[in-house]
Amino acid sequence: MRKTLIILTLLFVNITSKSVFSQCAPPSAFSELDINNVSAGLMNGGDLWWDGIGLPKYEYPKYSGRLALFAGAIWLSALDDNGKLLTSAMKYRNTGYEFYPGPINSTTGTVSSNSCIVFDRFWEIHRIEIQNHLNNVTLGMPVPLSQIDDAILQWPAKGNTHFNNYVIQDDLAPFKDFNNNGIYDPENGDYPDIKGDQAIFWVINDIGGVHGITNGDPIGVEVHFLAYAYYNPSSALNDATFYDIKVIKKTTGNASDFYMGLFVDPDLGNPADDFIGCDTLTNSGFAYNGDAFDDDQSGRPGYGQNTPIISTTFLNKTMNSFSSPTYAPNATGDAVSPVHYRNYLKGFWRDGTAKTIGGTGFGGTIPTSFMYFSNPASPSPAWSEVSVGNAPGDRRYIQSTGPYSLNWMEPFDISFVTIAHNVMGSNDVSVSVIPTISQIAQLYTDTLASGNKYDFALGINPIDESSIAIYPNPVTHILTIDLKNLNGGNIRIVDVNGREVYQGNANPNSQVLNIDMSIYENGFYVLSVEVNDEKRFYKILNSHK
Ligand SMILES: [Ca+2]
Ligand SMILES: [Ca+2]
Ligand SMILES: [Ca+2]
Ligand SMILES: [Ca+2]
């Protein structure tokens, strides 16, 4: 991305967008996901990985001063009940905004200027803070507020009475409703339901002001983001950042033919010598250096001979198209109208003509939705930027998924992962990139499939739910606790009044505990299993006679 234009037009933009009816001030928050080998800047305007003005903020490796991505953004396009085109697609901020801070009130279908202000921020939380909180939780007794970390107390979850000056009436930031009362009350054991060792939540909407990028009509959606990362130096997770995005139509009426895209502007060190491509099997787009040496450029350090490959992978949705617009003001160029945005999201060029296999993807005979879908290390007739002999340059790409129905109050969920692959100058993605993507995508799938409610860490979870069996529940006489593969653990059972009625240890030689529950009164009990400072809770119904 050429950055000078953005700065020149920024002042003009702010004036024009404020002169219209906008209820919300533009988004102004910035945060960083930085627990592992990546430092990823986050913005709250539907854009990612930059500072909102002109500097890239996706540093890899962290502290190296080298940047792998210039920016990214979400693109949404749908039709309303009458077939009218609706568009909310962010790019850069040079002509305004598409998304504004805060949720939409589902009763009124509107945003309030107060919510725009209260939500113009990020909520950051670490796994360790949640563990500390759980260690303070004594069942049946509220945790004193003074003992609860602000990050947990202020978590923007439904019904949180400790949240400042705003009543959160709908589902918002994910949480574990430990006491099952439908609202977030951390003093009674609730806690943020994050993934990763560090997670950052924010919420935006597309109706808080004019759409200064696409000039399109809003879809009427609230969008939740949870960005998260794992500290795991022994695996590729350490080079990855994850994003769970939830899109909820909250204004009246349903939308159809909904497409969602991820716009990515990779700038691998020197932005002027890059190539891009995609892998349809792993639902991934990627960027690699277009020549053998990534030079310094305008004070931005290049990667030299060891440029990483950077990939973006849809984890729970199929990638239905991959496009790379040129800078030409013609059919292959940037989207400048809502119809253009939609055409790219559907896999066409901006004017609606099909992309075609071979060459630059334009004007051929065999239509395709995916540009440069081959391994760059494979010779022609494989189709990559290398095989067709392109000149390296500044690239952007759009990967999309769709179409879907987007019905009122039915969330659309998409997760993606961005991975930097330290490949030591190779562009053979089949060897050095795709296996890593597959491995991480599999970890993601396994974690979902396990139903593990304590899924703080992929692959390194200290208490795996499948390693504990507790039965029967309800219990009429003997409650069996089988710790299977775990190396022992501490078991406590507490009644509804917070009184401990049982405490015992399982050890590696006797992993099965049989507890006679018939000696206790009927009713609910909470059983905790503690292994290596990790606790897991179970609600048990005692029901003898
Ligand atoms: Ca609760
Ligand atoms: Ca480069
Ligand atoms: Ca170069
Ligand atoms: Ca670029």
C-alpha cells in the first residue's frame, strides 16, 4: 500500500464524515496482541494490523522491527428483503469509516451516542488472570470485589452490573455462566470465556455513521471480535494470531446472499517486491517475497534472504474465492462502489467478469474463483505469480466465503488464523507452509469437537475434559470420580451454602474415587477437581430415596 495518499486526505475525510448525521464519533482505539512471537496491532473500525494512519503494525518476529502485514479489514455484503444491496466493507481510513464502536440495541435496532463512547476501546485479558480469579472462588461465597481483577470485573458481558454506565442487555463478550443465572456476575464464579493465553475483545456496528469507504447502505449488523494468541514457543502456535468474528443482524428484517471477506494488504518487509497466492484445500491466502532478497525500503527494514511467508486461513468456513485487485482504474482494479465490492466477494473482477485461469487471471477462457492457486515452487502449467513471470510488487488480496442467510438475531460465526512461516527463503508452500496450516487447523477443529469448555490452550490444556469421568449424575448412592490419565488430583465437594462436605485426593495409584453421597442431604453440590493449580467445576445433583 502506498501510504502518502492516506495522510494527505485524512483531514478532509474527518470533516466530511462529521458533517452528516452520524451518531457515533469514529473509532479511535488501538491495542496489541503480543504474547507470543507476533505483535499484532488491532483497530476497532473493522480494520486490523495497522495504526489507522499509515504505519503497519503486524511485527514478526516481535522486537525485530520487521513488519509482515500492512493492514487488513472485513468486507460484508448482503441483500435485504427487497433485494436491495447492502455493503459494509472497510479498507483504509482515507475516505472515512464503515464501522463504529459499540453494540446495537436489539429492541430498538439503534445505537446510542453513549454506547459509541463507552465501547470505543478494547478489553484485554490473560489466561493467568482467569486462573487467579478461579483460585479465589470459594463455592457458595461471593468473591469480594476488591479481589477481582479489573479485567475480569469490567468484562463487557451480558448483565454485568460492574460495567460502567451501560446496561448490556444482549449477549456480548463470551463468558462462562458458572451459576447459570443468565448474566455475568464474576463475584459468583463467572469468568470470561476466552481462548488462548491472551485475548482481546471488542464490538462494532455498521449503523453508527455514514459509510465513507463504500458509500453503501448498512446491513444493520453488530460485529464481535475476539482476537487471541497462544504462548507456546515449541510450536507454530507461537507464530500465529487467531480471530473469532461474530456478525449479528440486529436491525429489523433478514438479509440474504450474505458474503464475508477478509481484505489483506500484506507488506512483507519491503512492500514493493511481494507475490501472493492461495491454497484452496486449506482455505488459505498467502503472501511471499517475489524475489530472493527482501530489501530495506524507506526506513522499513527488509527481511533479507529469510522472508517469512504469511498466510490467512478460514478455520470454520470454506474459502469460496480469492482475488487480487491491481492498481489499474479498470475492470481489475480496486473496488470503488458497492457493486464492485460485491463482485470481488463473489469471486469476480470488479465489473462482474469472471476471473480466468492463467496469466493475470483476466481475459482467458477457463473461469475460476481463485487466483494463483498453485504452489509457487511448481513449474508451468501450474498457475502462480512465479510460473507466469510476474514482476514483484505491492499486493493486496481478498478471500471470501458465501453466500449465507443472515437472519435477524442469528449469529454468523467465522474464525481465521494468521500464521507467519519462517521458511528461510523458500517459497515451496506445499512443504513449508501447508503442513503447518493443516496442523493448526486440525488443533482448532479438535478443540471444538472435544466440547472442552476449558479450552484455554490448544494442545497444551492441563485438564482435558475427556480425562475426567464423573458418574452417575444425578447420583443416588455412590458417586464415581475417575481421573483416568491424570496424575492424581484434589477433589472437593461443597454444598449450596459453601460448606465443604468432602475433601480427598486421588493419586497416581488410585485414580478412581468412590464417594458415598447418600450420607449427605439431597440437593445440588459443586464438585471441584484440581490438578496442577488448574480447577474444573462440576454441578452434581444428589438425589437418594
Ligand atoms: Ca452468572
Ligand atoms: Ca517484500
Ligand atoms: Ca527485493
Ligand atoms: Ca501490499
